[in-house]
Amino acid sequence: MINISRLFNQDGSEYIKKTLPLVPLRDMVLFPFVTTSVFVGREKSIKSLSEAMAGEKKIFLTTQKDPEVLKPTIQDIFQVGTEAKITQLLRLPDGTVKALVEGACRGKIIKLSDERGFLTVDFIPVQEMPMSDAISKAALRTVLEAFEHYATLSGAVAKSFFKNLEILESDPSRYADAIAAQLPFKVTDKQQLLECTDIEKRFYLLLQLIEQETEVFAMSQKIKGRVKEQMEKLQKRHYLTEQMRAIKKEMGEDSESGEYAELETRIRKKRLPKEAAGVVRRELEKLKMMAPMSSEATVIRNYIDWMISLPWFRKNRAKNDLATAERILDQDHYGLKKPKERILEYLAVQMLIKKIKGPILCLVGPPGVGKTSLARSVASATGRSFARISLGGVRDEAEIRGHRRTYVGAMPGKLIQTIKKVGYSNPVLCLDEIDKMTADFRGDPSSALLEALDPEQNRHFNDHYMEVDYDLSEILFITTANTLFDIPAPLRDRMEIIQIPGYTQFEKAQIAKGFLIPKQIRENGLEQADVTFSDNAVQTIIQRYTREAGVRNLEREISSVIRKIATRIVRTKERKNYSVSTVSVMKYLGQPKFRNKPLEVEDKTGIVTGLAWTQAGGELLTIEAVTMPGKGRIMVTGKLGDVMKESSQAAVSYVRSRSKALGIHEDFYKDLDIHIHVPEGAIPKDGPSAGIAMCTAVVSILTGRPVYRNLAMTGEITLRGRVLPIGGVKEKLLAAHTHGIRKVVMSAENEKDIQEIPRSIQKQLDIVFVDDMSQVLAHALIQTDADSR
């Protein structure tokens, strides 16, 4: 079946359209004037071959985009293929057909049909763009040189092919197609060559693909050569070793005497505990009786090496100078009074008695407050080596206590590995993120730490791999955690807990000026004279661009400002002092990420300012109350936790019980609903410290007496009106001072907590200590004319 039609374009030019049966090819591309075998198994493709054999034996072949498609459509095949002639057809016993085909010319499909039980295509022959003789000669020569180089490396091209290739030099198109058919290009690359109608561009593409294939082949051969050489070396070494063993055995010599003598020398020179020395010598005798190439011998040799590499008695000479230690701690960290005091206490006791059990300190605080860096400073202050073990995500007990030697690839646990790496038996060992360990079917790593972190037991710590007691008692363990809740109770009981609260804004400002800004100026290649930060600029970054307990984000924002200044210095090549102010901070860092809560413009009824504690420090908490006609329903909103909701119930109950004394109608709850709301409802809030603020808001809205706008309060309320103490006093008072609060009301039992507040801030705040709710109302509510009458 073949139909030929002469058609005309709109411009009057003539072109020929042909119709032939189609056989889609899988994973191969046929070039014109190239003869190859095609194996056909699909029913439609076999019918296409039969139809072609019944006619002029011509067929159209094109390649499928996805070889896995069983019933290809026009979208599943490439539009450019090859018209070919069937020279031989052979039916195989398994039902497939083998066809020997010879390409004739390129063709572009314009239509695909499936109407007679097999595929047919309408296509037009592709017209090629010739190239000049000069370019043709240069292209042929260059491609031939590259192809010959590839053929020499691979040896995959027959010499007779080059003789046949000389005949095609007069036809560059056939020349390029013949070479492309010989090379193992990817189907997509061959299809690209088939579709390229510009012969000059086809030669450039062909040359590029040949060079890529040559490079890949050369690299593959290089890798194979290396592998072969390595295997030959191993075989040669094994053969020579066995020969040496046989010769020495005949001569009555020990085949491994040199290696064993070296091990014995190391054991003799190494100071080991009595138990460990006995185990090592027994293992060495066992090793001498084994074949040196056996796997068991390798395990024993590694075990002996571990035993004699550990620093059993090697120690740092600890510094006992309290003044120097205190100076180092103060240089590295601002504040942190209690942790520093505990370290200095440890050093003082060590100076009085020569031997002391290493304390187990646990620094608990939010991220970024300097827990890990404090442990590093402790090592520097005490003159010990420092090592850190990250326990975050550890869930295998063997990570702590090691694997038994019966397992392939067994090793000691992290503790023993770290001690060997440090090289001393009394380092400062920081166990970071101890609250992030988890347990699964492989055991509980926190339970494995019980022995190591018990001052009464860690003198005899037993690692599963070592099977010998190791003394951990002189190690100064410092663990860190974000929360105590996630540390198992038995493990928590073995440690001395030191709480590290989040930094206040005042402390952050001091840390920024004393530590962070000089550090970032130095790390970004500038000098102190290049950049100066004003106090207001530092405060702006702290208040408007960060919300955190630590100073990590503060350091990032400061670094961002200094980097921009460094960029300007490099661009302008002008080195001068850049003064960073509040305006320039906003220019460098963009719009503020957080907003300060402004105080009310005037005193209002039902609006009270409370004080809250967050991990990022203290915050003002606005509490609103309104009444509306109803049946005594109490609504509490603002994404509050259960404790805070219960505080609101207690506040309303107190108001109802004291309504007569407060000047409120006793039956107000029968015809009024009360709605208490805490704004910023997307933020979760909980805790009892807003109890007196909620009560004040309810009394204010029911009596019509406004609340002082520059007054804040914090405290828990009982049903009898007692004001109970709360936590986070330092952070809350500093937040009140920062936001312009002039008077703060809190429980009298919190009076002892204000000692941590700087004197300058205490002088600017009128702190009122109360015992009863009536005292709170007397200070908070404004006397109105109606009250006077």
C-alpha cells in the first residue's frame, strides 16, 4: 500500500505527500541508507508489515517517546521518522516477525490513521539544507578524527566500516547518518540527529556527542582499570602473606611475631588498670593462636587497640585559680549568676580536697540562652579538655553503652568514643539536648545514662563493647535541656538542675553591645571603628525584629545589618564610620516584624493591663470585659487554656460573692451576660496569673469605674479574694518598664523576687504589694463623682 499525492503550498510551491503503513519502534532509531533488523511482536505492527509486503515493500518507521506504551497515538511517537524498504521478512516460532529493513529518506508525519486494523501515516519527505564544500571537507575531517579516536579506544567498530565510509564522502548527509548509526547514543540524541535538517548543524551535534561518548568510555575504562589493579594487589598480598606464613612455619618462626611483638610493647608501656591489663593479655594470647586473616582475629585486634588507646589515667591538670575562672566566665557570658556561682563553688571545694566526685549539672532553659557555650567556658575556666555529645534524636541504647563484640562492626558507645577522642579521663563533657532522646524497640538510651550520670555508680561504668569497668567519676558532666518535663524522673533525680531563664531586654542590650556586635564586626571583616550602634538602634532590633528568650535571632539581625554595611564599603571603596540608628535599622532590615503594644490613650472601664511571661520574656496582656442583656452567661475567649478559663470563673464567683460590698446589684447575673476577652486570639495563653486582672475588669465594667491605663497587675485570685504569688516576676516587671507602665500591683509574697531587678528600674516603677483583692481594686479603679457622693 502506497499513495503519492502532489500538493501545493499557498505560495505555489509543490510538495509530495505519501501514505505508508507505520511500525512504531522501541528504543531504536533508523537512519536513511542504514540497514538493520527490526523485531516486531505487536499485532498491528505485524499487519503493517504484511500490508507493505503485499505492495511495494515500503514502510514508515518512527520511534516511540515511551517504549512502554502498547497502543501509541500521534502524541506518543516522534513526528520525524524514516521511510524504509523491507528486504527480508522472517516469521519466528514464537509468533514474532524479524524484518530486515533499509532506510530510504527522512519524513515528517502530518497524520496518523488506524482504520484498517493497522497504523498508517501521511508524511512528507524532509528537505535538507546543504552546506558549502569548504565547510563540508572540514566537518568530515573533524568528525572522522573524533570517530577514529573513539573506535581506537572502544574497539567496537570494524575496520571494513572505514573503507565503506570513504565512498560516502561525496554525500555529507549519508556520511553523518552512517557514523551516528554506529555509536551507542541515547535514543533522544539519535532522534535529535534524525530531526536535524541543517547538515552543518548535524555535524556539530554529532561531533559533540562523539566527544561526550569518548570521555564517558575513557572514564569507564579508567575506573575498571583501578578496580582491577586493586583486586590484583589484594590477591598478590594475600598470596605473598600465605607464602611468608608457610616459609616461617617451616623455619619454626611465628608468622605474626613482628605484629605481636609491637602489640606486646604497647601493652607493656601502657598503664592499665589491673582488670583491663589481664583482659588485654588474655585476648592477645587468643589472637596468637588464630589465623591472621580470619574475621575473629580482626575483631580481637580492634578490641586490643581500643583498650590500649583509652586514656585510663591521663588527666588534665585542672586550674584552681578562682579569680581567673571567674574572669573567664564573665568575659564569655553576661549574667547567668547562678550557673557561674555553682561552677566557682565546685572549684573552691576542689581546692580544699584533692579528690571530688564530678558533679552532674543540668542547665535548663529556652533555646539560644547560651547553655552549650557556657559548658565550653567552664572547660576553659577549669583548664580541662572539652567535648560535646549531641543526644538529640538518639533512640538506640547501644549508642550510649556500645554494641557487644558478637555483632558485625561493633563499637563502644558515644561516651567511650568521646573519651578516646579527647585523650584525657577528666574532661568537661557536655551532653547536649538530653531531653530530646526517645525510646523504641532498640532500648531506652535515657536508662543507659542512669549509670553514667550517677556520682555513686559511674566509677564503674561498664560499656558492652569494652566489658571492663571504666572510671567516669572525674568527668565534669554538664547536660543541657530545653524543658525538664521531657527528662525521665530517675535521670532528672541524678542531676543538679540549674534554671537559665530567658534574657530580659536590658540583658539582651548589654549582650549585644558587649559581645554580639564586636563579634559580628570581626567575623564580617570590619573593624570596630567602621560601625557603631546607638542604644536606640539596639533596642529597636530587640523589640521590633526579634521575639525570643535567647539571642540567636538578635545576632542574626545584627549580622544582617553589618553585612549590608560591609557590602556598601566594598562597593564604594570608602572606609568610614557608619553610625547605625533607629532609622537606618529599618532601612537595612525592612519593615519591623513585631509591634509594641501601645497603652490606651485614656482610662477606660472594663480594660485592664495584665502581665504575662513567655519564653521570649515578659509581655503586656490586655484584658477586656463587657456586659450585655442576657441570663448570666459567662463567655471567655482569646484561645485560653483550661487554667486561665478557671481563673475567669473564680474571678466572677468572687465578684458575685462580694457584690454588695463592691456596690454592685446583687442580682446582676440574672439579666446580664459577661464576656471576657484577651486580644490576639491566634496566640495560645494559659496560667493563673491573670486572675486579679480579670476580676478587676469585671468589677470595672459592672461599677462603671475606669481603670488606670498606666497600671498593670499580675497575680492569682482565690474565691475568698486572696492574691497568690506568681512566677516570672523579673521578666514581667522589665516588660512593664519597657512599655511605659508606671505602677504595678502584685502579691506581697512576690516581694522577695524583686531583688533581681536592677535598682534603676525599681526606682522608676511604683511596685505595690497586696494580699487581698480589695487592695487591688483600691489601687486600680479610678474614683468617680458618683462614688464621691
